[in-house]
Amino acid sequence: MFTAKFNDRKRFVGQASGKRKKQLALARIAEQEKSTGDENAPREVGAAECVVLDGGGDAHFSHRLQVEPRPVLCDIHDNQQEIEGASASAKKLRRFSGADDLQNAQVPADVPAEPKRTWCIVECGQLNSLLSDVKCPECEAGHLTIRVGESMGLSQELALCCDSCQYRRSEFSSPRESNRNHMKNVPFDVNKQIVLYSHEIGSGYSSVEKLCTVFGMPVMNKSSYQRIDKKVNASILAVTNVTLVETVEHVNVAYRQTFPQGRADVQFDEEDEDAAWEEDDGILWVDVAFDGTWHKRGFSSHYGVGVVVDVLTGLVLDFSVKSTYCHTCAMNKEKLEEMTPAQQLRWEQQHRAECSINHQGSAKSMERDAALELWGRSVERHNLRYRTMLSDGDSTAFNAVAAAQPYGPTRPVTKLECTNHLPKRMGTALRKAAKDERLGGRGEGRLTKEKCQRLQNYFRSAIINNLEDQRAMEQAIWATFFHVTSTDEDPHHDRCPAGPASWCFFQKARAEGQPPPPHAEHNGTALSREVSHAVLPIYRRMTNPILLKRVAHGKTQNSNESLHNVMWGHCPKEIFVGKGRVEAATAEAVAKFNRGNFALAQVMDHMSLPITDLMEAALAKKDKVRIQKAEKATAVAAVAARRARCAGRQRQLEQQEDQEGEVYGAGLMGDGGE
């Protein structure tokens, strides 16, 4: 069995944006200055060249006749121009699809069209059946058959042989890039694509091995896989670097359109109402969300990732991968112990450039160090200053950044709280108090799990409904506390909102001139005096004015959490990998998160792989489904239904646990098993 392929190749070159045109002009001037010979000699430019932006945003020329460097081309996702909707996914994809280079993308006239290519898995016996009536072109008597020869990965030599004469013609089942630069080991297209496929599903070499085993095909050599894998990683990183450069351009446009007066949002910084979004040095201030994630659970991971996401647009601006493990160092540990100090020093100097270890310390400190690195290079890499840090309170990342003063003592970084994480901290504090101070369990007025969840929900509603008024937010939080501590004999509803539309049954009845109904019917059992006094310090801490000011923006870290889901889909936490794999998975997730699934087409183009019509349709469909799911998930009815289902499942689970009693826990069986 072999994989057949028929040619279908398209190349898309888009017009450069304003910033890129300047870089293109500078690169052309530099290229002309380097050229030798007659200055007046005509020189072919245009379709044979494409501007490439490196990691620093500098432009240089790539001649298509060369193998490297490859141009990273613009999106060709025509269907994205019709993207509509209010979800974060729709807005992100619309920003990239609305660019001029997408609308004007076309194939240059002097680039020859290539024959159509289509992949097809065929069993050789089926082809021999088709050739049964075909005569040999030389003897015109014998019949032709296909014989499978040597294999190079998944590409196999196919020989067309005559059973009567010596006629033989052979081709490999997959083409490969022309080796005009006389490079060694130029891989076949099918081998590059199967390695890229393993990246997409996140299973590595084992997925290729299993696929070949199922189809009974020769398995690609692991060393060949690793060699191609490095090239795939390099292409992914190159495409992501260009995506991040374009992302910064979109962020600049978004801030200038949203804040045309160039003034800072006084809601975030009331003491400096005249602070400009862009200073005289041309560096833009942006609000960002930061969060860290680890490859392994339990804070014992070798790898950690820190990601910065722009709050206004939801686009990823930068990321950093931290590693405490290097496979080469681990494999040579015993050899190093046998070396002399001078030999060890020489080996370390030679290996330093390729060593994967870039973090010294525990896994918990990776998030802090990643934040320091990202804030420290924001001006140099993106010409941006991260004005705020929207994050949870799980690490000391903000304290480290504030102490480092990356933008100087006169430009401090402000802390913002996630609207979702702060209520979770309230729920965690209540559950911890119920356990440590024995406030839970059965009995009237106890702090049960259900009560903790209710108070957490009340806390979140008080924040969401009073974002524009910090004083009203504090009053609403305290109103929920006194509401659940009220009884018929001792009501405390003075802080609850008055009027017939009030959520408080007591105030609603008073506004309608009716006697207040019993608390047991509407409020359940009130918290006892003992429980109320115990949780009072928690409410005082969570209503701190500084804390409430940090959450008044109403933003969340949902973008970071969504990115983590995409990232670990390309690099599952159950599989042991190296730093290069984690970095490539993060980069690919960032490119897809910002640009959409068509980032895969850019990676393939960078690897000199064709983009077929079927692939275009499949990528367009994936982006369309992504937007449809996002729109459905953000609909008001869908959100309410989802919360109702979660609450119902939680109540059912609690009822089952109450009926069963304690059936699982450490030491429940007893020391002697009796």
C-alpha cells in the first residue's frame, strides 16, 4: 500500500500594509547596496521576492528560487471576510480578515501555475487492476504492473514494469522540494506532512508509528522524524513571529479607534486623568491579562508557559516558555561526572547555545519569571508598555513586576483582578472556613457547601451589577451577607435594594404594601450567629476598597484559559516531551488563536508544501464552526441554561453524598481492614 499524490499547488502573495511597505523599501535599498556589478543593470523584483519579517520585526528579502528562508505569506481565507458576530472569536478573526492584503491577494502573473495536487491512499492491487489491459509501450505485448521498491519514510518507490520485456520506469509516491541548493536529506512532502499531522493531534512519533502499522506501510525512522520535526518547529515559530507583528499593528489600530482622544480610561486610574495612551516617544500603553500554565499538574512540571493577552482585543501579544530540563544534559550526566573540570567547562560552553534549560528554581516560580521576561522586553520587541496586569492572585508575578519597575519609577504597572477569579476566592475562603473552623455539616444555620456556592454567586452578581459604582458594589456585597443572616425575628434587609423590582423578597413585599413572607420560604435557613461572626472577617477582607477597585473593569482571563486549552491540545500533558515541542505547541496555539485555523496553511507554505482546495475548504469550515460555537455559548439563553444545568448537577451530587454518607476517604477501611 502506498500514498499517491496528484499535484495542486497555489501560492498567494498579498499586498503589504503601510508599515510593511516601509520595511520593504528599506530592505530593497539594503539589497541593492549589497549587490555587485553594474548599478544600472536591470534587476528582477516583485513576484520572485517576498518580504519576510523576523522575530524582531525587521524585513529582508526571500528569493523563491532558494530553499531558505521561506516567505510567510498572508491569509487566503476569503470566507473570513463575511465573519459576523459579537463573540471574541468572531472579533479576532474579523480583525485579520479585514486587512487589505487579504482582499487583494492574488497569484502573480509571472509565477507559473502548477498542476493540481490531491492526496489519495491507494492499495497497489487496485492500480494493477486498472493496468491489466494496458500494453507495454516498448514490446506492445506484455502487461504492465506496479511494484513497490525502497521506501524513504512514507514515500515509496513505485516501478512500472513489463512482464515480458525489460521495460521499467520508476517514481517515488511523493514529490519533494527541488534541491537547487544541493542540501542534504531534503525530505519528501509526505514525510513533512505526516510530521505536521502529528503536531496537529499532539501525539508525536507514536501517532506516525501507529498509523503506518495499521496500514501495513513502512514506518518512518525516528531520527528522520526528529530531523523533520525541528524544521516543523522552526516553521511554526517563524509564522507565529509574523502573526505577533501583525497582531501589534491591529492592537495599535484598535486603541486609536476606541480612544480617539488618546486619553487613559479614568476608571482604571482616577489619579492620572491626563495620562496618554501613547507617549511622546511613540510607545503605546495597553492593558493586558497575564496567566501561567504548566505542562504537568501538581507544580512538578519541567515546563511552564506565561502568556500576555491584550484586554481590549483579546489577541495574544507575547509568550514565554520556561524549562528546567534538557534531554542532552540528562543523557550526558554520567559522562560529565567522569570528565575533568576543564572538560566539563568546555562541554558546557559548546552546549550552552542548544541547552533547553532557561529557568533555575521551582515550577511555581516559572510564572513569576515569565512575567518579568515579558514585561522586560515589551518595548524592545513590540513597542508597547503593558500598563496593567489582569491576573489572579495565585502567584507573586505582579509583586515581582512592580518591584522590577520595567518602565522606570515614574511608570508603574497597575494590578487588576479577574472578575471570575475573585468570586472563586470568596468561595474558596468560605469552604476553607467551614472545614477549618467546623462551621459546616448538618444542622440549622450551618455553612454547607450549597450555602458557600450561593454566597459565591451572590458575591459575583454584586460585582457584575455594579461595575460603574464602587461604593454601590460594596453595599451590594454587604446586602447579600445580611440577607442570608436575616430571620423573621431579626431581619437585616436595610441594605437590600428597595422597590417592587428588588431581588429581595422582604423589600419587594414592603414596596407592594404586603406583609413580608416567612424567611424560611424564600431564604431557607439563615446562617447562625456563630457562623455569621466567623465569616465576617472574610467579607471585610473581600470588600477592601483597593480590591474592589481592581475588579471594577469587569474583565476576565477567559482568553488566557481558552488559549491554554488550545495549547495543551497540541501537546497533551500526559506525554513526556522536550522544550522544543512545548514551545512549538504554544506558538501554534497563539497563531491559531489570533488568526484562525488558516495559520496552518501559512506553516505549510513556509515548509514549501502546497495548499489544496480541499484544505482551504476544511480550514474555512473549522473557523466557521468555531465562531458558531462561540456565538451560541455567549448567547444569554445559553448562558442561563448552562448555569441551570451546572447548579442542578451540583444539587444532585450533594443529595447523593448526603444519602450515601462518607464512602471514600483516607483510612476509612481501618488499619486492620475491618
